[in-house]
Amino acid sequence: MPADPLHTVPHLTTALTGPLEQIETLLLTEQNKIETWLRAEWRITPAPLYTSVDLRNAGLKLAPVDTNLFPAGFNNLNPAFLPLCVQAMQAKIEQLCETASHILLIPEDHTRNLFYLESLATLRDIILKAGYQVRIGSLRPDLKSAESIALPSGRYVKLEPLIRRDNRVGVADYDACLVILNNDLITGVPEQLRDIEQTVVPPPGLGWSHRLKSGHFKHYNNVATEFAQLLDIDPWLINPQFRNCGELDFKNREGENCLLRNVEALLESVQKKYDEYAIDKPPFVVIKADAGTYGMGIISVSSIDEVQSLNRKQRTKMSSMKGGTSVTKVILQEGVYTFETWGQQEAVAEPVVYMVDHFVVGGFYRVHTERGINENLNAPGMYFEPLAFVEPCNTPDRSRAPDAEPNRFYAYGVIARLAMLAAARELAEHNAQ
């Protein structure tokens, strides 16, 4: 059922809307320069297969806070824009392998998570509509034969045991030209995927067992700096500051001194920027696992006292990730407020932008009725408003106000593509090793 048209775009409930409108106006004015620059960057550094980017809109500041190279949530996209996904997927697969006809899709093992399986079914359908055969090969050790799972949408997904034959992987009576990974490999690269001769995208070496968020944001810092120079703006307006420590152990409080020093230094640095822009909100720092997703291992603090006073439950929560993986490294990221609210409840919301190749193909709002403007929204109780992007993010209308749709969405698409460019540089760095 379509969303209430009055609420397809959340309200920005803050006095700081003015400066963001200035950024949006600048992005609209400089659209030709921006698109030319991005096009040149994609020639130098091709984009990943697909990417999703979580953004936070603080009115004054618009910045990415997480970039996922193995996105789920395709089922939450506006169905009207699935043709964009299909065209972009077709173009990217042709770029990766001109002769590809058979695709193998390797998913997460969330067979009880129907939301994930709906996303998987949507991703499968996108690949099918792009003109390729596709089958789903599961890494689940308990899957001994093909299993069809009925979904609430009325669709089915058929999971088949992944089979390795010499240096190739496939499923029964099916050999794939290209392997598409939709599993973040937080627990490590499985033996079946090591040293195979097929092209695997994204490469297993960019799974969360190897990739670090701090590494991504180092690249993003460079991208944001270059982009800010292009437009002559303060890069801080689109870039969250961050720091990180070495090894630590939350349960046993090992490495805590390093954590405290860096939290304090980051809060002081952000406060200076707040003073510069006359922001009367208190700065905060988000402490999160340096690897991983699903919103696990994340806390927000506004003082070192809050770090010192973490209780046992909070420390236990911070010490492990999805799959039981231990958290030994964290990234300390400048917290970016979100002043967007959705609906009559004024639930806190944040945009999530999806891209296939270097094309923005839509997005949605992650909404949480029980979380605050300085809290992580990727948590139990969240829901999605899939019709938020009522027009493509790359077609602004200069005749309308800077914060009107689709102009705000164009701004979101620009910042998300900057994060994707940082991810592309991660990919290039990985391939060069």
C-alpha cells in the first residue's frame, strides 16, 4: 500500500536547516561540475558491484556513517525504480565478464530471517531480469539438499548446497561464469571460496573478517577533501571525524586508557567545529566495532565518564558481533545528529541510499520510534519506509527549493556516491595487493 503522500519526505525539525540548504543549493548549482568529476573518477577507479550507504542529516551537516559492500534490503526499494537496478546490474556484469550467462549468488545464512530472504529474492529477480541465469548456492553446513522457502510476498527462494569442483564453485549440474557474494564473511573466508578461478564480486577479501571501517573512512576523508576543494567548502560539512585505537578488550577493560584518550580528543575536536558554526548541541562520539554490520557493537557517548561507567551488560554487548565474533578493534566516529522525523509520531529517521555500479538506484528511510536523534537506528524495532525516494536521486529540479524533493535526494545521492568512491578505492587497493 502506498505511503501517505504527505509523509513521503520526512520533516527536518531543526533550526539548522539553513546551512544544509546552502549545501544543497551549491550541489544543484554545481551539478555539471560534480557529475563531470565523478565520471572521471569512475574511469580511474571502477565502482563496486553494489553498495548501500547510511547517511545522517543534521541540518548543518550531511555525512555518511556506514558503507556496506554486501547490502541487504533490496526488497525495501521503491518497486518503480527496479528497472534502474536491472539496467545498472546488466551494465556492471557485462563490464565484469562480457561472456557471462550463468551467475551464482552466495547469500548470508539467515534462513530464518524472512526480511533478508525477501531481499535475496529481489536481488535474484534483478539479476534474472538483467538477462542472466542465476542460482543460489548456500554456505550453510547443515544444508544437504535443495530447500525451497516460501516468503510472505508469495515468492520462493531455492537454496542449494554450494559445491566445489577443483577450482570452481557451483551447485548441482550448474557451473557459473561469475560469483556474486551477498555474504559479509564476518567469520572469515570459507575454504570453498579460497583460490577459486572464477571472478567473485565483491572479493572475499573485502568481507568483514578483513575489511575495517577505519580503513574505509581514511579513503573517505581523502575523497571528501578532494570534493570540498572542487566546490570550495569546508570538508567537515560532509565528513565525520574519526579516530581508532589498537587492540582492546571491553570485558576485561584492557586498552581502556587508549579509548578514553581518543574519545576525549575527538569530543574536543568536534566541539571546536561546533563553536565555529555556533552549534548549541553537545557533541557525541559513536563507538562501534571496526568490522561488522547489523547495528551490533555500537554505543553513543558524550563524555569519557560515560565510557568509564559502562556496566557489565553494555561491555558484554560491545565485546561480540554477529556470529559470535569477538570485537578487538573499534572505530570512534564523530556522532552526526539526525533531525529528520517521520509521520505523526515524529519517529527519528535516517536515509539509506542504494547503488548498483556507480548509479543511484533508490533508497529508503530507516525509522525508529524508540531511538533518539543521537542514537543508532539500526537496531531491533526499526522499520523502513520504502517509498521515500519518489523520484530518482540523480535528477534534481532547479526550479524548486533546495530542500524540496527530489533535490534533497540529489544531495543524498551525491554524498552516497562519495562514500562509494571511497569503497571503490578500497577495492582497487585490495586488487593491487
